[in-house]
Amino acid sequence: MKYRVIIQRPAARDIDEAYQWIAEHAPGSAMKWFNGLEAAIQTLENLPQRCPLAEESRVFDAEIRQLIYGKRVGTYRVLFTVVQDAVHILHVRHGRRRRLRSRKSSR
């Protein structure tokens, strides 16, 4: 089964912010990073369940999975859910950022 990959608005913002940061700090790497991320995300068309559950899956009502992209200090977590025949990319977060919490658990 082939899944549709849908990048949600918050994830698109995350990608844009990361690209801008990389472009400012390592201009020659930004486009390579972006193209690699895009290719990695598109692999989710096939067997997205191969990716492990993210820690966030414990605190949200949905099953959230993560795809790891990059190496060492340049690692990013692509957080997504699978709903029927679609993969919804929710966020793209740098690996060193704190994990997402639900509003219920942050009180």
C-alpha cells in the first residue's frame, strides 16, 4: 500500500525555520539539507509503520511515530501520524530540543 504524505502547516513552518537557520550558519549546506529531508519524508509513502513510536506518543491520544533524519548534532526528528491511507507530518524538530508535551501534561 502506498500512503499519501501530507505536510501539516506547523511542520512546514518547522522546516522553513530550520532551513533559514542552516542557511545563515552554513549557507552551502542548507539546500542539501532540505533536499535530503524532503527525500527522507517521501520514503514514508511506503511502510511508515517501520518507524518507531516517538516518546510523545505516550502523552498524546494519537499514535505518533518518528523518522530520524541527519547525523550527530544535525539530527532532526520528523514526527508523524498515520491515518488510513495518509501520513500526516506534524512537526520537524531538532534532535536536541525538548520533547513535545500535551497541554494536559504541562499543568
